[in-house]
Amino acid sequence: MLTLKDYWQGRDATNPLDMSPAIDKNARRQVELVNKLLAFAEQSGVFPHLHPSTGTILSSGWRPPSVNAATKGASRTSMHMTGEACDFYDPDNSIDRWCLSAAGQAAMTAVGIWLEHPDATPGWSHWQQRPPGSGNRVFRP
């Protein structure tokens, strides 16, 4: 399961001036929703991998603006900056495959998580709590 400490990735300590009560609230909700969805995935036999660099299941959690700006391919308006998104390490695409399955789609709808289309996220799975502009449960950036 994901912890808030994992989600912050130490950036709450290194970038305290970039934190806000709204970001903290969003991050706590993101962790809660993610853990609910992970429980559904685990019931289906899908388990996240540990990222070799972070030592957690995340490849990216909260990103202060400076970290986001230095992240290759990151959107200038990334929901990672507002505490509303995270990326799971998914080297074999097992998480993304499950999310695209009927069981995954039903679970994402029940929990309230949206997925960036796996075609746009090779090696990771992007989950966010705020719907994209298209409103599609699985969306392309």
C-alpha cells in the first residue's frame, strides 16, 4: 500500500515553501483513493512493483514546481504539483492492463480515479483524482 511519506518522496522536507494546506489535503485524498484502487487490483492478483530508484511502488508522487519543471515530459500544469496525481512503476504494464480490463474500469469508476492512457506512459501508470477535460476515465494527454 501507498503511504503519505512515500507520496511526498521527501519533497515535503526539501521544498516546504511549495507546500500548502490544499496540496496536503489533495495528497491525503490521493493516497486514500489509490489504496482503495490497489486493494481492488490485489483482489484480481495484480500487485505493484517496487521501483529500483525510489524503493516504493511510485516512480513519481508530489512534484514541487521546480521538480516538475525538471521532469522530462511533465505537463506545465501537472496534477502532481497539486497533490492530485501519482505514477506507479509498471515495467511490465500489468497495472495498466488491469486498469483497462472490465474489472479495473469498474474499480476506477467506483473509487474515482482516472488513468492516463498506457500508450502515453511506457513503464509507469498515471493515476489522478481529478477528471481530465475530456471526462474520459482513460484519457490521452
